[in-house]
Amino acid sequence: MLSTNIDEYRRRLSNVVEAMERHDIDCLLLNQRQNVRYLTAANNTCSWVFLKRDGRQVALVLESDYPEYRKQSIVADVRPFRTHDPLKEFRGLVRDLDLPENGLAIEKEHLRYYQFEMLREVFGSRLHLGFDGGCVVLEAAMIKTPEEIEKIAAAARLATLGMQVAQENAVRGITETELARRAYGEMVRQGAGSDTYLYLASDVRSSLAHAPHTDNVLDQGPVVVDIHTVYQEYHADMARTIFLGEPNAEQVSMYDYLRDRVGEGIRAVRVGITLVELRRLFYQGLKLKEDWVMLSGPLVHGVGMLNAELPKFEYPHLSRGYPEKIEENVVLAMSNLGLCSRQGWGVRFEDTFLVTQDGPVVLTGQG
């Protein structure tokens, strides 16, 4: 029935169960599409998957989606429901799965508030709120296999292609939307997935962190392009700054400085370095001119089935990051930040790279 590699999904499930044991979690409840797909092969936005530490799995799926879900999913126990809020089915699983107190971890960073309230009403003290359930999956998926690395590398090549198209077509008179359309269209034609997207902003909007493109016409100032490419469900992340005509000396100086600092930061990455040490090295060497402002953000983040995953500094691991040390065969992006001028424009530079025993290998293009 399934054309998927069952052994690969067994490996993933085994890794997740090991992570559940480390965090003393009896059961995971997953709803985020990428996590569900990663562990079950089903690509669905409205399903709920329970994964017990003893290996039991139960999927709840909308009745309309049930036939297709059964074709895709490796889960044997798939139960349909009719409304978007399967309260009755949730209550039944409290008994069927013998959920203990403080045993059920949920995706706290993913869930909407009303969903959290719904789960709290049903599961109450059975919820395990000490660790995010989504992080459990990301922790298990953090070390990439050779096959996953190749897919990320393919996504990186597509990101590089999209950036080249943007650079070649960035001329005065074109709108941000048209420039973004050309870059996106070429990436999709060459195999990028539909989840691929990009931020693009020009002139004074170039100082914004993640700016969706508008119908503004390119005329002057830097053009910041941030591409998040997907290939066969795996991501790559890349940002560059494009200049129209002859940029002024201040713009060139700022961009060259940020590019060099990011390059030095990537070269400092080695197996065993802590996220805190990497952040300290980057910021200790940062020397900004009086008119420059750092656009703050997480210095590094993992890349894989999500565009931003572990390792990372984001909630709930703001101070030391999680996991604290960088391991071999982790894929990272640096840097999710930029520099801005008090005159109103800014620059960005970001690359995706693989961590190996011999040092980092940059996967996205140069320039």
C-alpha cells in the first residue's frame, strides 16, 4: 500500500522514542504538518497523532481526509472524526492509551491558543508542560542522514539559483513583486517545492527583518532578498543584499563587513562548540560604526524539515540555546540578523552550512 521506506520511518520513530525517554515523556501529541509527515509519511494539516513511548500510535483525521490519509500513513490505527475539534475522540484516548499524570507532551510553540485550551480542558493534569513536544521531534531529527543532507544541499542549490535570478533582474523600474515572482518561478521550475518562499524589500524597507514584497518600484537603495527554499520537504536558507547601479561607499562597507563577520562566524563552527561560545565569539569581534545598528535575532538556527529548527536560541531556550553543543552532521544557517543605517536602509547576509569533523561546509552560493 505504501511506497515509502518503512525502515526509515522506523529509524525516525526509534529516535523520537529515545528522546521521549530522556525527557520522561509517556506520549506525544502532534499536529504540526511537518512533524506528522516526518513520523507517519502522511501530508495532512488537520490530523492529530498520538505516539506512545511503548511504540503505540493513533492518528485522528477528518472523515473527508480519511481515505487519502490511509494511503499515505504508516500508522495502522487511524480514526476519523467529523468536526475540526475532536473532543470526543480525545476523551476516548485518555482511556485507550492509559495516559498518566504529566505524561502527554504537546507542541506548545505550534498550537493556537484555543487549541491549547481545548487540550487543557480534555487532558488536564495529564499534560506534560515542562518540555515542548515539537522540540522532542526536532531533537530526534537534528542529526541528518546522508540522504537528508543531499536533499538540503539540493534545496541550497535552488536557493542559489533563485538568488542569481534576483541579482540578474534587479533593475530600476521593476517592482518588488515582479522581481520576487521571477526568482520564485525559476526555483519552482527547477524543482523547488510549493512551500518555498522569499522575502524581498528595497530602499528604506531593506532595514526590515523579514519583509514581504510589495508593489514598490525599485529605484534606489539596497535590495534585501531572503530565500527559504524547499526540496522534497527539506529546507535551505539564504540571504543577500543587491545594489542598484553604483552603491555608495557606506553601503558597500556595511555589506562587506557583515558578509565577512558571518563568514568568520561560520568558520568558527566546529563539532563540540557550544552555542553560547559561538555567540560570544561573534559579538566580541563585532565593531559597529556610530551610524550602524544591529538588527538582532538568533545568530544560528538548525535547518532541515523546518526552515528553523534545533539547535536554536529561541523559546524556551533563550539563554544557552538547545542543545547546548553543536554535533556532527547538523545543518545550520547563519545569520538571522542584519545591519541597518540610521539613514533608513539595511543589509542582510545568510548562508546554510553543514557541520563536519573537518569543519563547516557552506551549501548555499557565495557572493
